[in-house]
Amino acid sequence: MKNLQELFVDQLRDLYSAEKQLTKALPKMARAATFPALRAAFTEHLAVTEEHVSRLEAIFGGLGEKPGRKKCVAMEGLIEEGKELLEEKPVKAVLDAGLIAAAQRVEHYEIAAYGTASSFAKLLGHKEALWLLEKTLKEEGAADKTLTSLAEGGVNQNAIEPGGGNSAPKPKRAARK
């Protein structure tokens, strides 16, 4: 790479690969989720992710570039961690909490990547690309907030003592002297 434009296109190719990998992983996550609202969130995010792929394709077209065959190794690793969770076969409530954790790592990666790509687009004067990237960045932030809401709205609480009492353990009091 000789300049920021080439780095920008490389970053877009990385994002394209990441989003394409997610379109394959999200249906599996939706099927694995047991909490209905979590399953719905994964299913809804699949449709959003497909839109992200389309936006990236539009950006490539506007730049006169092609997505290429770059593989996002970071996303591959994040998805692999999610697969490992599924292979461990945790109880349902713990699985849902783990799926949220895995999905939030993915969202945080995407937020960082889209933020960087947006900065590059702005500096390079790619106004249409910037608009599309910022739109996607906002959607990734919203997905992260949805996951946080699900986690804090009961999923994590249910994983404290699955099948038993779903209340948080009481803190131990210090012995009095």
C-alpha cells in the first residue's frame, strides 16, 4: 500500500469479508439462542447485516473498486470463539449470556472498523462513502445497545443460577470484631 486511499480500500475489503462471515454466523446464533428476544435480535440483525454488505458493495462501485478476496481474520477468530461456546454445550441460560458476550465482541470490532473507515472516507473526501459508513456505524452501535439491554434485562441474571433461584447471590458480610 502506497497511500491512505489504498489503505481505505483494504479496510473496506476487510469489513466486507467480516460482514459476509456474519451473514453465515448469525442464523446459527439465532438458532442456538433460547431467549426469544435474543433470537429475534439475531434474526433482525441478519437483515441489517445484509444491508451493510449492500452498502459496502455500493461504496466499492462508487470508488471503481471490487470487494476482492481479502479474509477478515479478526472476524474469523471472533466467530470461532462463538463456535467454541456452542461446542461446550452450556445450560440454556448460560448459553444465552455467552452468545450476547460473543455478539458484543463482534459489534465492538465492527464499531472500531467502521469508525476508522469513516475517518478515512472523511479525510479522503468520499462524501457518499462517508454517509453510508456512518449510517452503518450508527446501526452497529444500536445493535450493541440492544445486546446490552437484553443482557441487563434478564439474560445475565438468569445465568447466575440456571434452573434454581434466579436471584443474585447475596454478598457475604465481613465478620464483626
